[in-house]
Amino acid sequence: MADGSGAAALEVPRGQPVVDGLVRLLDLEPIEKDIFRGGSPEVSLQRVFGGQVAGQALVAAGRTVPPDRPVHSLHAYFLRPGDPSVPIVYLVDRIRDGRSFTSRRVVAVQHGEAIFSLAASFQKVEGGLDHQGAMPDAPDPETLPTLAERYAPYADELGMLARIPRPIDLRYVDDPPFARRAAGRRGDRRTQVWMRADGALPDDPLVHLCVLTFASDFTLLDSVLVTHGMAWMTDVRGASLDHAMWFHRPFRADEWLLYESESPSASGGRGLATGRIWTRDGRHAVSVVQEGLVRVIGRQAH
């Protein structure tokens, strides 16, 4: 396949075997009451992907909550870079079990130190007021290039980033940050991507919640970069600092979801991004907010 410019698409591992690997990655090993252990994919990354540790921490919390109480919000902090060469231990604290709400706190530990913390709230399903805004316009995902097709002209520049296995099918509605940079574009302030697991997932609702938590960290901070016409690794180095999600309505993570994000502010070497995730039939499923480290290369702190 080609991306329209004549460049051949990269042979990036994807599809059901990679999705099955993600499901196994999220299937933590219980090692004691409220203590779980998780691993990392066998890829050459310097640190653990933030979405992975967030997804695994939500699995750990969810395993201690009755299945009739789905998560409705989570708030997390990335404290230290994770080491992908050793397991991560997740310690769950059962903060509260009320009549309607259940609260959990999870700390992820490596080398005797906390690398991540998560607070999650779960709620018994109930009715009530219901309203939402209109879903933004976007072309059908099937009409858009795959990520491999987007990456092909920039494979040498992107290096390992363009070749790692991808369990999530991402389709940018507009150009990704590196392509906008190459075209000299800046000031866009918004990004849109369609995304779904690149294969079928089990019916367990917790799996879908945790897969979307994993995927939500991929493109959110792109909105900070496109505002300034910059790209990761070329102009900016970054990392997630915190991450918050509110789950409004049911969804399946193996069906198309539209993820729209924008950046209201960047300052002090940090950028803030807000996101909304919509089901294909127009239901506002999830809201996301993240602050990330966005240091311009050559302006590193001493």
C-alpha cells in the first residue's frame, strides 16, 4: 500500500496477534491479596509507555471491585520513568466501599520506589439527568490512511517510533505533528484521530475500559505541539505528568472512537491538553485531561 506520495507503507506488526498481546499485557498476575504484577512488551524502549502503566493500574483496581460497579473516573500521576526490563508491582488500597461508590488507590512500584499513582472511583449503575454536546464532524475512518501509511515518508526520521507493534489502529483526520511541521503549519490548536483496538477484544467491560485508558495516552499531547508547528523528538522531548479520565457512557474499545483534543495552555515547560472521545454513533463516551512535560530541545533544565 502507499500513502499517496508514492512511499511504501511500513511493515509494522499489527492486527489480532498484537491485540491479543495487549490483552495479555493487561491480564495482571495476582501475587497476594490486593497485590498484582505486570510486565512490559519486548520492545526496545527506554521507559515504560504511560498508557501501559495507567491501563494496568486500572486493571489492578478493577479486580478488587464488584463487576456491577464500573469505573467512572480516574486521576493519575506519573512519578518516575518506568523500567521496561523488570516487572511492575501494583499495590491496591481499598479506600472505601460505600452503598453507591467504591474508591481505590493504586501505587505502581519498581526497584523499591513508586513510579505511578492512581486514584479511581467506581459507581453502581443508576439513572439520572442526561445531556451532552454535539459530536464534531469528521470523515469516516475507513477513508483515512493508516498510521503506517502516514509514517512511511518519515521512517528514517522517526526510527523505532515508526516500527513498534501497534495494537491500536490510529487514523489521523489531519496530518500528525511531524507532517504538519514538515509542511510549515502551526497554530492549528486541535487534533482528531479515529482509534480502535486492531482486532476483537473479550466482552469483559473492564478490558475495554483499560484498553481505552492505554490508548488515550498516545495522541493527546499532540495538540500542544501542532499549536507551535513542532514535532516529538525533532523539536520537543516530553513525558506525561498526570492523566485524568471521566467515563460517561458505555463503549467498546474494538469499535471506532473519535478522539478530539486541543491545548488551552502551555507554559513553564509543560503543556495542558483536553480531550473528548465519541462513539461512532455520536455518544460522548469519555473526557480526558492531561498535563505533560514539553521541553524544547536545547532548553533542558539543569
